[in-house]
Amino acid sequence: MGNNFAISSRKCLDLTAYIQVEEVKGEKGQVVFRFVRFNLDQNVIDRILQARTKGKDLCISPKRLGELRSYALLDAENRLQSGLTFCTYYYHVTTEKVADNIVMRSMISLDGDIIHQIRHDCLVDSTWCLAIATAHHWLVAQLLNNLHLKTALLLKWISWGLSLLVVLPTLIVYIQQLNPLKLLVSLLTSWLLQIGFKRLLYLFFPLLNRWLLRQLLLRLLSSNPMEKKIAKGILEWFGV
């Protein structure tokens, strides 16, 4: 999986280091709010604009995607998320230090309402403002595309698992007998079975989709550390 990500990252823009889920804590140290933070400077903005012009996509590591997908499902108090907030911070070097300022914010509610905000002093330089806005909206759009549940991929894995369970007893026998012909027939049978299982699963796709999402949410809210770990692993590799 790691090698596949390394290869694919050459074909898209990898900004894992510049995207994070940030938490705002209250006086008692409890998390009261989460948002997705883009940490950009002029160099990163130029890279985003070039990627957009060339039709490249955004790619970030599975671990970071898992964090973003968990945030997309649950809010800071482990309730169903009511909306998503994306903030762009711009870093620039002054004579004394590196300063960062929030320049854009987008709030997207689950019912479809969208609110965009931009610092008023950014509007002074229209060219720079357009570059910031273009980079911000491209990142938001790319992330939303990556946050979908890849249920089809998960169903494919399930269909293969079911088919292997069916042929596994005979497969073990043929391996022990060192019978290559019967072993080949068993593998072919497994391939045909997974096609049948996959078609059967797709017949109930809407029901399975809702069931999988419900089970995922239950595991994320579980007090069992192992169940949470499994749910987060699914978020990393199959998406939301």
C-alpha cells in the first residue's frame, strides 16, 4: 500500500504536510470545535495553481485522509457532524519572524448551505486575492471528492473473502496433494464465485451502504479501543 501511494503521489499534488485537522479546546481542555486547516505560502499556492492548470488531483497520505474522514463523520463531542469548516492560513516572512494569518474560511453545512469569508484587507490586492481564493476552493473541492465512502471497493473485498471461504477447504487439500490441475480449478472457481457474490451484493447495495456506514459509526463511538482502531483503519483505506 505504501509503495502504491508513493507511485501515485508523483502523478498528483501531495500536500499532506500542509493539511491538518485542528482542534480548538475550551477552558477545561475539552475539544469544542474542529476544522480543516490549510497552511499555505506563496510557493505552495503556485504549486496548487500549476496543478489545477495541468488537471492534476490532490493526493494526501491514507493516515491523514483517515483523520479527515473521521472529522467529516463526527464532531468534537462524538456526535454526527452537522457541517465542515475549512480555513486557509497564509504564511509570510517578515523582518523579524514568520507570521501566519487566517485569510479565508468556508463553512459547509450538511443541508447544502455554504458560507465563504475572506479577510477584508486581502481584497486590496485583487491578483493575490484571486490566487488565494482559487487555491482555497481547489483544496476544498479536492478534499470533498476524497471523503466519499469507497463502498464498491469494500464490497469487492467482501466478495473475494466469501469466495475464498467457500473454496478454502478443497484448496488446502489440493495444495497438500500437490495437484496443480485441481488447484487451478479451485482458483478459477473462487474467481467465478467472487463475481457471483459481488453481483449479489450490488443488488442490495443501498441497504448495505447504509448498514456499513451505521456499523462504522458505532465502532467509532465504541468504548472498545480495538473496535475504534478497526474503524479508523477502514477510514484510511476505504474512505467515507
